[in-house]
Amino acid sequence: MIGKGKSISHTRASMSYGWNQEKDAEIVFKEFLHGDSPAEITKEFKMLQDQNYHCTKNTLSFVISPTIEDGRRLEKKELQAITKRFMHEMKLGERQAIAFVHQDKEHKHIHLYVNRIDFKGVAYNDSFIGKRSQQAAEKVAEHMGLTTVKQIQFEKELNLIEIRMEIKRRHDLTMKQFQPKSFDAYVKAMEANGVKVIPTINKQNKLQGFRFEFDGHNLKGSEVHRNMSMGNIGKEMSGIQGKSILKDNNASIKLAGKVVDLTPNLALKITKFIIKKAINKGMDIGY
């Protein structure tokens, strides 16, 4: 569950949005109010707001969003309970308030409007209201057995780990199956194995690295695995392209039909590896 909050001055406009029938708006909570339209509710709010001329942002606007899965099974009674509990966690006390549920989209959510000015003319302290709104939503979710942001984040991180492992597995398969000898060949081979490799080229037409796109995720090579930075991929191939960098002092390569330059650091990294490998294996690199 996500909670957002802020203080606003445009009470009637926001109330009209909350009451928008095109969004299948339904009142799920109403406290110390009798009006049946945004204009009437705004007038009732104003009666108390006129007691505190120093406070210009005199209405509190909150959005409470359960997850899509939770929202599907929440009825009016549960949505009302969520709103009441949220007000309790925000320590709003006895104030004029009205809440609407919007269900025009798959993501059901609550718009809550609370008079910032209480019956004594005192303004509610809105310091860090955004952060406190999220904390309150977390407590409401925990209390009512709904999904919290922490749980969503954990699930996302778990899913991301699986995505990273799968990209790495397909990279290893590509290196074994196709044995690419150039970055261009590597890009094509990875695409054949279901992973789109996107070159990152700066304004100086220098190749800085790769991003990997798979199953809706777009990750830098270093985010996938430490061995999947472009420098390490170049080391792993250490074939024709690496030798040409050494022999011709040429740090340009052909990629997706275009000629691009390697960054000096990247070219140096691959060159050092080729030299070290050549020395270790006693290879003739043409010098």
C-alpha cells in the first residue's frame, strides 16, 4: 500500500476531481459534513478555515493506494476501515473529512480530503507530511493484513535477482555456443538467445558499455554481473578484435553496421589483457 499526502489551497478543484463520476467515484467515508456536492463541501470546510487566516494551504489531500491484487477484493466496508485507520495513524483527530474511491482503472485507490483547520481554528502540522503519509499507509497495511511497500520491494528485488541470473546464464550460453570474436558478433549472438544488447555510445561516438534488455528489464552489464562489464566481455572474447587493437593501434570497432571508438580506458583494459594472455601462452601476436 502506498500513501501520499500534501497540503493544498485549491479545495474545490481537488474535491471536484475526487467526486468525478467519470472515474466511478464513490464516497466511502464522510465525517462532520452534510453537503452533497464539491461546492457545498468546500463551503463547509471554509466555515472553519475562515477562523485561521494565516493558513493558506488549509486542506489536506491524501491518496491511499492498495496494490492491484488487494484492491480487487476490497469492498466499501474495507475501504472505509482503511480510511479511518489511516486518519488514526496520521493523528488527525476530529476533523471534517471526506473520502472517495476511484475504480475506473484496474488500480483502485482512495482520495481523502481533510480540513486542515480543526474546530478550534488550529491548523494541523504538515511537516514531513509526505513521509508520514507513507509510514501511516504501511501501518494500515500491516494492521489489516494487506501488502506493504516493503513486501513489494522485496518481491521486486527477488524478481530482479532471477532476471540477472537468467541474463548471465544466457551470456554464458552465448559464449560457449557461438564463441563470438567481436562485439558485433556478441550482440547478434545474444539476440539469438533472447537478450537484446544495447550499446551505450557517448556524444564523442565512443562506446562506453552495454545495457541488457530482457523480460521488461533494462540493466547495465555491471548490474547483471561483475563479469559482464564491456571490458570483461572483451577479455572473455580476446579474439580477432582484441588483436587488431594491439596490432594496428586501432581503438575503433564495427558495431551494428557503424564504426564506433572504444573509450581509452576500455581499449587499454582489453589491450593489457591480450598482452598478458599472449605472454602467458607464448602466443605470437604479430610484433
